[in-house]
Amino acid sequence: MTLKLLYMKKENGNKKLSLSERFANKVTRITGSTGAFIFAFAIVIIWGATGPVFHYSENWQLVINTGTTIITFLMVFLIQKAQNKDSLAIQLKLNELIAAHEFASNRLVDVENIPEAELKIIQKYYSHLSKITKNEQSLQQSHSIDEAQQMSERKRKIRNSFQRKKS
């Protein structure tokens, strides 16, 4: 697939988004704004202030309960959609960085799609990498897991050969 197909654009230069994506993006921006928070806060204050007028009736309570339940129900899905999109964008950016760096392990590209048990194994490797490279002279030196393991083995062999010569 070419980049041209991946980045189809309208004549005016905007990326082509589906109606649901445009709607979700707009609602997410609006509901995440300060104005939306102030509006919601004002509704709660007005509702609370009208309590004595309605004698704190069940209908008065039902209004706020129903309204907040409906809004919460819809916002859960909207927030999840936004998080999924953000997560995908971050993963793609990280994949690009991994792919572009000559010393990075390309095995980590698309790592988000492997089982959790395998992620824990990779985490152990990086913990091991941290222990291996702890004694490096330069903090700016970088290693892949494989390279650090090979370097560690070379150092161990050199130490062993020196120890044999001393004996």
C-alpha cells in the first residue's frame, strides 16, 4: 500500500474522516473543554438549588439521576474511542522510532499485539539488560538486549582468561 493511499486527502487538504469520527472528535473536544465543565457544574448547582422548590421529591432526584446516567453511559464509549485512537497513534509513532533506529530491536515493532505472557518475558529481558549495563562507563551508551548479552559474555570471557593467566 502506498503512502498516497494511506494519506488520502480531500481537495481542501483535510484528511478524510468518517462522519462518526468527525462527530466523536468534535464531541470529545467540546466535552473536554473548560466551558463544558462549567456548564455541567452550573447544572448541578441549579438542580441542587431547585431542591427546596420541588421539596426534594423523587421526580426531582430522578431528573439528575437519569440525566447523569445517560451522559455517563455515552461518555464511556466516547472516551474509549478517543483512547483507542490515541493509543494507536502512539504505538505507530513508537514503531516508527524503533524501525528508524539502526540499533533498536525490530522484534518490538507491533509488540502491543502479542500475548501478555510474552510481554512479561520481554520485560524480564529489559530488566536483565538494565543489570548488565549498570556497570557501563558511559550513561549515554545504548544497547539492544542481544548486543548487551553478547558484550556481557565477551567481558566475562576476557575476565576468565585474565584470571587463568594470573593463576
